[in-house]
Amino acid sequence: MAPKVAKRRAGASSNVTSIFDQTQIQELKEAFTVIDQNRDGFITKEDLRDTFAIMGCLNIRNEELDAMLKECNGPINFTSFLTMFGEKLKGADPEDVITSAFKTLDPDANGTIKKEYLQEMLQSQCDRFSEEEIKNLWTAFPPDVAGNVDYKNVSYIITHGEDKNE
């Protein structure tokens, strides 16, 4: 019975690592190490609190930290950290679906949307963006000098994690 359990666990982790290439695994390992403040190999509530404190967020509520920890069934070691990221990526929409959603805001089909229009839509429709979310959006995806947002590039970065123009 024990060998079957070991095989199942080994298979699960090999599936997780097949989702990511070696560079991504290394980047996630570095992120895990940054969050694992006490370097015990597990991310705990105290690790999360310390990580937020380093980033200047001192008033994080216990409920928020508990909710983060509950996203994983059991202790968060590096393997479970990878599994969580893999599961999140599996739930992401493909690039063409994201691009199609943006196209509805681009009646001229030129591949860009005016910053002001996109911001207005994001702050007034459905799950409305806060001022902080808008600020983060423009930091991550700055419009060009004419105030246009290249939504095809945004879709690519959301799904692939890097700028295709670089």
C-alpha cells in the first residue's frame, strides 16, 4: 500500500513540474524562499505577515492571512506552492479568449484601446477596479505616448508572463 501512495505523490509532483520550464521553476523557488522568512521550508502565517511587513503593509488582518493559507490543503512547502501556481494557471483563459474580450472595446479593430476609455470601463462595469488596481494596471501595462493600450500585448503577457516585444 505504501508504494502506491509514494507513486501517486511522485506522479503529482512530476505533473506539476511539467507545467513549468526550468527557468520558471527557479523563479518560483526564489519567490518561495523570499516568502519563507524563517527558512524552515514551509510558508506559515508568520512568514506571510513578515513578507507583507517588508513590502510596507503592516495592517494585514489575520482573516486575510488565513484565507491565503486555506488555498492549500495542508502545509505549504515548495511542492504545494508549485501545485497552487499550476492550478491557478490551468484556470486562466487562453490568449485568444482574453484578446477577444478586449476586441469588444476596439470597434475599429486597430489592436489598441484608449487608456481613458479602458479605465472608464474597468471602473464602471461589473467587478469594478479600485484606484489602486488602476494604478497597478498602468504600472504593469503603460500606454504609449498617444495614450493607447496595446491589448494584444497585454493578453500575451497575461498568458505567457513576458513581453513578446522584448
